[in-house]
Amino acid sequence: NTSMQFLLGLMYGGDLGGTGVVDADDVTEALVRAMTNPSASGRYICSGGSYSYPSLSATLAKLYPDRCFAEEMTDDQSVVPNFDTEKIKTQFNMQFTPIEETLKKAMDS
């Protein structure tokens, strides 16, 4: 699936850029809160954070030191998107899963 292909790309490295990452469990929780909150209206951005690809590869290398990952880039000039998640955090009291936990769950699945 797309998530596994993304993780493989991080293992091999070489890409600059960045992306927003959100844990699947956080998406599920956000949907439940949106459906059960009478004051919910409009659109909500559900993103646990924005990260450069090299920083995600470095995080994976720290979590799995026995696996082979691309070398950490010291001159990371990636353009990383920035998503405003204030609305979902305040209206639904959302707390997103830390990136390390999200990556570990994805790698171990």
C-alpha cells in the first residue's frame, strides 16, 4: 500500500522535500469527535506534524539501528509544508501521536 511504499522510500533515502504525517488512530479519533461534537462545523486539518524526508529517515534509523537506512543528510534544505491544526486541537482537544510512535507502528505492522 501507499504507506509501506513511503516507508521504503525513507529507508533508501535520497529525496528532499517533506510531508505531513498523521497516525491512522488519530484520524479515526478525529472522525469520531467530529461526528459526536454538536458544535463541529466546516473543515478540519488532521496532521500530527510536518517533517522533512531526511528527518523521518533519521528518526527511523534511530528506532531501528539494526536495519540499513540512507545516511543522514546534514545539509537538509527540504521544503516542508506547514499545516494549521489549531482548530482541530482546540475544538476537539486533539493530541496527536508522537512521530516516533507512529513510525514504529507502521514499520512493525
